[in-house]
Amino acid sequence: MSDRLLAAACLLLFWTLAGCAKPGDACSDTPGSCADKASHLVCVKQKYVLETCKGAGGCTDDKSLVCDNSKADVGDGCGHFGSRACSTDGTKELRCLDGKFAVEWSCRGGCTLDESNNPKCTPTGEPGDVCRADSIVCDGSQKIQLACADGKLVAQRTCHGALGCQTVPGGGVRCDRTQALEGEDCRDEGSGACDMSKKNVLVCQGGHFRTQMHCLGPVGCELPGNYSVRCDKSIVEIGEACDEGGSVSCSPDGKQVKCDDGKFVIDKKWKPAKGETCSARYRQSKETEKFEAR
């Protein structure tokens, strides 16, 4: 047999074998033809996987094989680890893991494709949803940060601040922890938050927010916008606990008080002029829990 005939016979044998191949068969290369208009075989870890091509372009092999897998269903085969797709119903973004498309996360407003056929998705979810390991998203109310635990989304922390929970494409989460509820869970020991009335400062103690400072001054509990809360303590009750020795403030009836031995007492050295009332401006600040992105 001539070299030319031998080459032709080998090529015919290759296409015959490839055409008879099925998912799960051993392989060493990916065939260059479509199995049908919506799929083709791809060699993944020396095993054939049937990669679906449910995007508008389908599967074409006129000159070279092109598979449009920008859309898929959960469990569909895929050949490129980490590749992304929109679910065919438009509700989720999928990612190729171990030769199959799996849920990455649900999409607020739906999953759409950009001009380059890449998914555009604002991640969201609800407790109990299937999720990718280590992912974090906001819930539908945009008030709770959810985290993936054992393949399901669970509530991780609340976001009671004015900005709530914000999720950007790609999975970055910004949870506004500048406000909190008495007794709710926290994780950064010593971090602070305003209560919902903005009249008190809560501090994380033993895994829960507890009221630590009353902000009786006219400004109450301030949010200066630099990952901190600031308590207006220009007015304090006599006998109130304090931890900054020598700090000066005013009592509700206009007398000057100072922090002495862990509590505010009347400042006996203060000699007001006739009719003068105290006008000390005393503030205390606490850092808040930081935003998180992953």
C-alpha cells in the first residue's frame, strides 16, 4: 500500500472511531467534528465528555469546530474547567467543574450575555440555594450576607446599615455593618455599631452586640463614613461608666463632669460664671466590621 493510501486509510479509521465514540470512552484527543447541531465530544482527563452547545451558534464544523456553550443546563457536559455560561432559563450563572456545568449562583435581574458572549450576572441567593464552595452573596432583600456551607447558602451576617448588602458582578460583597440590633451575632470582638435609633453604640462582646455607650448628646450616634461609629457624649449621666480617665463632659442639668475611677462624677474644680452651663464636647469612636469581598 502506498504512503498516500495508508494515510487516507488511517484518517478514515480515525474518523470512524471518533464517530462511534461515546461519552465515557477512553481518549487521547478531541474529535474535530460535531456529534449533532448542539453537542460534540471533548476529551477531558482521558475520557470523552459530551459537551453541549446550546448557545445561539450551536455546534459547527465547516472549517473548524466551534461550540457555542454560552448557555447550558445544570449537569450538561463541558470541556474547559472554569468556563462560564448562563442557564437556558436565564436565572443562573453556571461554571464548568469536573466536566459538568454546576450552579455558580442565581442572578438578580437574570443572566445575560455581553457582546463577547460572556455571562453578565449580579449574584444573589436565598438560604438553602445550591452554591459554589467559598462563595458569598446577598439575599434578595439585600439585607443579609449569605455564605456557602456544605453546598448550600446560609445566613452569615446581617447588613442593617443604610447601604444594606451590595453584590457586584464577580461575587464581591459589601455588607454595611454600621448599624446593628441588640443581641445579634457578631464576629469582630470589640467592633462597634450604632443601634437602629442611632442613640446608642453597640459593641461586639462574646459573639453578640451589646449596648455599651449611650449617646445623649444632640448628634447621637454618628456615622462619619470611615469604618467607624462616633458617640456624642457631650451629655452623660452622673455615675455612668467610662474608660478614659480625665475626660470631661456635661451632666443633663448643665454641670461639668469628668471621668474619675471608671465613672463620671461632678467636676469639683469646675467654677462656672454666674448662669454658665457646661458646654464640653466629648466624643468616643469605635471601629466597625469591614466590608468583605470574595
